[in-house]
Amino acid sequence: MNHIQKPVILVAGGAGLQGGAVIKALLAKGDFAIRAIVRNKNSEAAKALAAQNIELFETTFDELEGLSKAARGATGVFSVQMGTHPGNKGEETRHANNLVAAARAAGVRQFVHTSVARAGEHENFVDWDKGRWEPLYWLEKSAAIDAVKAAGFPYWTILKPPFLMENLLPPGMQACSLPWPMESSSHRSRRNPN
């Protein structure tokens, strides 16, 4: 019997919207063994992943040892981190750097990082020099991209979606920041400073 080992893909944020969508697509393809980084193995979302034979690694982006264990033997990584705000200055950059370092040390060949449209082009925004834009958000997004590009992966991809349409659907509606007010009889959106 000839056993061919499937390539291992590590998905950050596997229990979230983006990571969950990546896992769903990888499962549909069927050609990969999938690992997911989760914050809590006992969450309902993590249990649902485990039920699909997803290998779970309970760790955070601040735990380099846990990230290294998760990345060991992986061929590819899907990277997504929470955006920054004034209360967590430096966190997104640190988290991206930690995942990149763990992946590089593990010999990961393909690194896919999801960011946001126009990250790295922020200084060209209208009125950037007048303080119209939140610099911390854009600087951290740009630093995360720079970390991926500079790491020396044989292959890397940066995804820059301008907006995720799922953010318009409940229950994600409560967590999303919209550029316009939105109200209905069932719920209200709140302007989120993120």
C-alpha cells in the first residue's frame, strides 16, 4: 500500500470568519491535512473544527513556542491577525512577526497573509499629512506585510480585500465598522474605532 502524505496547511484564526472560510475551501479541495490555531479548544467553533478532523493548536500569537509547534511540518500558512487600535499599539506587528518567525523556522514554503486594500500605500491617501487617517492602523498593516515580504519564504502571497461582505450579515454586524450608519428594527450597528 502506497501512503502519500498530504501537505499540511496551518490556518491562523481557524475558528473565525476568514480562517474558517479558508478551512472550508481546503476541505472542499481535499488535498490537504489542515491544522488550525485556536485560542480555546473547548469553544463550539473549535469543537466543530475538530469534528472535521482539523488538528487544533491552542495558542496565541504572543506564544512563540506554541506557534512553532503548530508550524512544525507545515508546507503552508494562512495568516490573519486582528487589526490594531490605540489600546493595543504594536500588537498586530508583533503577532505577524511571531507567526512569520515560527513559519520560517519550521521551513514553511508558502505563506499567505491577509491584510487590507491599500495597506502600504497609506502615505498616498488624500489628506494623510493632515491627520485624516488613523496612522497606527495603516502603519501596523504595512509592517505586517513587510515582515512577510522580508522573511525569505520561497512563495508568499498578500491578500488585500477592501471589505468583507460577511461583515454586513448578523451576527458579524455588531463587530463591524461601517463608513455609514445602519439601523433596522432588529439591530443597530455601532461605529467601532477599529
